Amino acid sequence: MSDVGDELRALIREVIRDVLPQDLPVSETVNLSTDEDLAAFVARLLDLDPQAREDLRAGRKRFRLAVPSYSQTPQAPSAPAPGGSGSHGSNGLTTVNGSAGPPARRVERGAVTEKVVRDAARAGERLVLGPRAVLTPLASDRARASGVEISRER
């Protein structure tokens, strides 16, 4: 039975490679928390070779800001949801409040799609998948391209 599963996985990977664009954008996280950081980043951009500049113009190279530490970003206090430390949304999504690293969005169940990954990337969140959550291959590719960290609970 595992031979059939391996063949099926190989076929699915082949189809995905044919459907996905060949040049997924590369995303680099930059920390611009001081004027010196900004000046160094601008100097680096000015020194780019012509191919790297074209990659920027064409959208093959992107930058995203590092999530500021909690001490720099004031946040309104929120009451914890009953029976947990996060707030529940639709489709099994929960925003997990933590004190270390970027905030996490927990997905308890269902399919984790490209939209969920895109929303997490825009919010600067990482994803934590529960045992009943399924990550689609396209969502996995989107997470890799946009730098969204995904971890799975067992």
C-alpha cells in the first residue's frame, strides 16, 4: 500500500510543479528598528547588482519587516477566552497569546489554505496546527515563500 501512496504523492508533486509559477518570490525579513538599520538597508539596496535590481522590480525578491518585540509595540489588553489563553475565530482558528517570538495563530481543525497563510503573513504571525488540521500543498508553498513559520501539535 505504501508504494501506491508514494506514487500518488509523486504524481501530486508533479502536477503542483506544473501548475505553480516557476519563480516564486523570495522573501527576506529585515529589522529596521533604528535609523542606523534603515541607513544600512538603503545603502545595501543602492549597491545591488543589475540582476538583483531587476528581481526587486519584477517582484521576485521581496522584503518584509521583522515583527517588533512586544516591549516596543503597545497592545490593548484583551480578556482571555473561557477555558483557554486565546480568542476563537471561525473555522477553528485561534489567536494564541504568547510572550516569546511572533504571535501565533492556532488552527484546530480543517484545511489550512493559502488564504490562512497569506493572512498570517500579513499579520506577522506564525501558524500552530492542531492534530485535526490539514495543510494543503499550495499553502505549504505559500508559507515557505512568505516566511511564515508552521509548527504542528501532536
